[in-house]
Amino acid sequence: MTVGLDNHVPYYQLDRAGISVIGKSRLGLRFKDIPHMDGGFVIASAGTSSFDETWTQPWGEKKDIRNHYNELRVTLTDGLKRRMILRFRVYDDGIGFRYEIPEQAHMGKVQVINELTEFNIADPATAWWIPARGWNRYEYLYHKTPLRDIQHVHTPLTLKTDKGLYLSIHEAALVDYAAMTLKRGRGRILYADLTPLSDGIKARVKTPFHTPWRSIQLADTAGGLITSYLILNLNEPNRLGDVSWVKPEKYVGIWWGMHLGKMTWGSGPKHGATTANTMRYIDFAAKYGFKGVLVEGWNVGWDGDWFHNGKAFRFTEPYPDFDIVALSKYAKSKGVHLIGHNETSGDISNYEAQLDAALDYDQKLGIPLIKTGYVADGGDAIFTGRDGRVHHEWHDSQVMVNHYQKVVTEAAKRHISIDTHEPIKDTGLRRTYPNWVSREGARGQEYNAWGEPGNSPEHTAILPFTRMLAGPMDFTPGIFDLLFRKEKPHNRIPTTLAKQLALYVVIYSPIQMAADLPKNYEARPKPFQFIRDVPTDWQDTLVLNGEIGDYVTIVRKDRNSEDWYLGSLTNEKARTLKISLDFLTPGVRYRAQIYRDGPDADWQSNPYDMVIEEKTVTAKTRLSLKLATSGGQAIRFTPVSK
Ligand code: NOJ
Ligand code: CA
């Protein structure tokens, strides 16, 4: 990695094993009302250092993570004697860098209007991307195009160069700043485009401040991006102290019924969140070993056009037919708990005005986890400014970044974890705030119920290499009634049954939902056993194979036992993947419980065909995973005594 000045303008460039990866790329910041920091620099000083430590995730896809880098710190001064520090960290799997502006004369409050960071991709490449600043937030089907056809995209942006190198451009530790999106300039130059506030300013900050880390991850295989922990490494360590109260878990809930149109969030004859209905879900959870019961539509505010009426939501007022006190007690008596739900429709002022009360209320009820929601179109999250005026903001603007974090830190004070839907993208802040357990931020399962259109068979073969590089996702897998003919005859789940099981291993989240209606699980107890067994907290993760949008096979070792789990899935193409089980402990025999597509499985014509079988295997065994069209396979490996 080289950093320098070109005619007093800072730039960096990156080579790997003698090959250029990022050509000369400009750096700089522009401000309102005060001179920019985009040129006229000299290098005042530069220093290097090294760091090597292994830290432990309280929960995660891998327990121990090595954070090993060389650092370069360059202090620049401009013609006005103002200082800007560029800090670079170089890892085996990529780089991170950020701008740091110390406290100094003539720079107190600063309004950032532009960041000039470029990523000049050295080789032609294929890109997997979703559009930025669109009507939706992040919930798009991914596009696969040549890099040269990108216009304006979100990060993480995944690239595969024509030389076969895999790259992910993203950011880490997005705190009190605007999100970075990427626009393409001439040729293969991507440049940072910070999401503006509604008055056009990108970020209002005060010195000393630093930007989030801009990150470039590199790997020789697509799977190498998945097992790179650079984003987490660039984040600050846990600030919450003892977080043993943050618990990975599986949950069920009153949720899918609404998406199928069987139930309603609002009050009325089809109201889902009734006391009786919730008791049935609590019983189901207790019987089958689920810890959490999510209940949506429990509180006042859903009646009418809830999408556009966020100010109506009351976060401490249950509907009269939902006896939350009795239900919390009943849940507790059964060893389970309710999961709170705070849908805000993107009205953050209404939510913030009630936030303390809402969190106190849930804490008193023994609710350890809240799913929040910010359903509002892109650019239409609402808050009322100090001037009394209503502002319409992007979900990835600085105000929203700060709002999401405020909810997480306030919740932490009450030992409550947060699962954000319609979130700001993940930038690894779970390391610093381990109660931020999961979030959405991509098209989840719900799109298959809505079908406008539903997710494509390749969608979940793209997510692991794109959205999932940011962090955990609450995808809500495990729909067993794939066709829901009665409820929505024109829509369906675009997978085989076995692929639904594979998702529990492939799409990482410390909280995983068994999203279907209880009766659909009771109708298929054998495949349901896999969902009951699969953990959500891991010792280690390995990617055995994968190509973006085509297929992927991931194995993970349970954090609390010697078991391993495998998830493999494919896009619309059937294929056979040969794997070695050399990740298992040598010399130990394992029982493999295999859930695979049957010989006649096909997602369109025969999605339920599935074989469940047992085999004895060792580290020397090789398996052929035969995946049907949009199919999958899930395996549990358990050591058997010799
Ligand atoms: C969208 C969320 O993704 C979904 O899970 C939730 O049910 C609805 N909003 C209502 O809050
Ligand atoms: Ca959503």
C-alpha cells in the first residue's frame, strides 16, 4: 500500500503480490463555509506500527478472531497549517483507512459537504450490487453487471476482477456520520458519495472527529470474503462490559400469518396478536425448545394506514385483546419469553419521545429482545427538528445513523438486545455493542409472501457474498408450506424444502426464526427436527466452496458442543458438489444426519421431495452433495462414542 501526494493532493494505491489492485486513488474532504481539505498538502510526519491480538466474540460465527495489521499514520498539513491525519491499516485480507481531523484553530464545528475518496479498480470486474438512494432502502434483488455499468450503489459492493480476485468495498464503524455509497466516475473509478441530510449537508461534526473506516477486503476465493473478519477488526472493542445477558436463540412468532394475509396487525376479527393466539405460540415454543416468541401488532397504532402514520404508534399501550402482563408471566412459567416489537414507520421523533418509557416497559415485562421497524420509503424517514419543522431523511443519513445507535445504547442500559428491520446497513458495530444482535437490510423471506416479485432462486446464493459481509441478517428462514396455495395462490417460496433448512447454516444470525405457522411444522416433524437442533452460536465457520450467485457450502462448529453443521445451497441450477469432511476431528466417528433433496426434487414441480438419512462418517469421508434446482442440503454431524 502506497500513500503519497500528487501535486499536493493525497492519494493511495494498493498492490497485492506484485499486481495492482487499486490504482492511484484520490483522498480529501470538502466543507461548507471553511476551506476544503482537498489539496495544497505537505507531509508533516509519518509513522508505522504493528498490532497483533486475538479477541473473543461474546457470540458470533467464530469465537476467536485474530486482529493483525500494520499501521501507517500520515499527518498532512495544508497552506493554512491545518492538520489532517490519514490512518491506514493493512491486513492479509485487505485494508482499512480513515480521515482524522484533530481539534485545532479555525476548525470547531465542521459541516462536511463531500468526501473525495476514490477506489480506482485496477482491472475490469464483475459487480454484484443494489442501487443506493432509491425508493427502497436496501431491499432489492441484486444486479450482476460489469463494473463499468454501475451507476450508484450501496456497500458492501462485491467485485470479481477478470484476473479472478474477489473484492468487497465497504465501511466499518459507521458512527455519527453519513453512510458511504459509491458512484462510478470515469472508467473504473468508484468514488464515495455520502448520503446527505435533508438540507444537503452530508455530516455535521465537531473536531476532533474521524470518518468511519473505508475498507477493501481481498480474497482468492469467493468464500474467502465470508471468512474475512476485517470489518469487525476495524471496530472498537466491546463497550458494554459483561454482556452475558445477550443470548443467541431461536424464536417463533405471530408474524408470517400477517404476511400471508391470514391475520392482521391492526385490531379486528383477524387480529393476530390476541391473548389466546399468543398462548398457543408460547406453548408451541416451550414444547419444541424455542426461547423467544415475537408478537407483532400487539400495540396501538396499527389501525388505518400504519405505513404513513408513524405518529400513531404507542409503545406502552397494548391492544385490549392482548394481555401482555399475563402473557409475559405465562411465557416465563414455560421457560420462554416474549420478543418485543416496535414498528415506527420511520417516525423517529415519535419513537424517541417514547423510547425511555418503551424500553422501561419491556424491561419490566422481562422482554430481553426487541425487533424494531422503520417501514418508510427511501428518503422518507421522518423527524421533527428543533425548529418544529418535519424533515424527511434517508435511512442511511447521519440523523438516522445516530438514531439507530441511540436505540441500541439505551436498550443496553436495560439489558435488552435489538434486531433492527429497515436498518442502517451493518458496519460491524456488534463488536462494540454486542446487544445489536441482528438486522434486516436486504430482501428477506417476507418478499416471497408478497411476491412483487418474490426473491429469485439465486438470491440466497448472492446474499452470503454481499449483504452478509456486513454482518448478521434476520432473514427468517424455514417456511415449510412452500406454496401457501390457500392464502396466496400466485406467490410461493422459490426453493425446495431442503434449501429452507440449509439457510439456517448459510445465512448467519445469532437469532434465527422458525418463521412458518406452527401447524406447518407439526405436519412435517422430521425436517422440523433440523430446525430444533441447529444452534445459532458458533465456534468456527468454514466455507467449503462457493461462487457468487451460483452455490455455496458452509460448515460451522457449534460453540457449545462438538457438533458440526453443514448448509449447502444452489441457484436455479441443479448441481453436485463434492466435499471432503477433513474439518472433522481426525480419528473420531460422527453420525451424519442428512437432510437432502430427493432424487426427483425440483423447486418448481416437486419442491417437497426430500430424503432424511443417517450415515457414519469420519474426517476421511468424501461426500457428494446432490442439489436440485434451487435446492439445498443440511447436515448435522455428531461424534459417536467409539
Ligand atoms: C417489515 C418487516 O421486515 C417485517 O418483518 C414486519 O413484519 C413488518 N415490517 C411490520 O413491522
Ligand atoms: Ca423489511
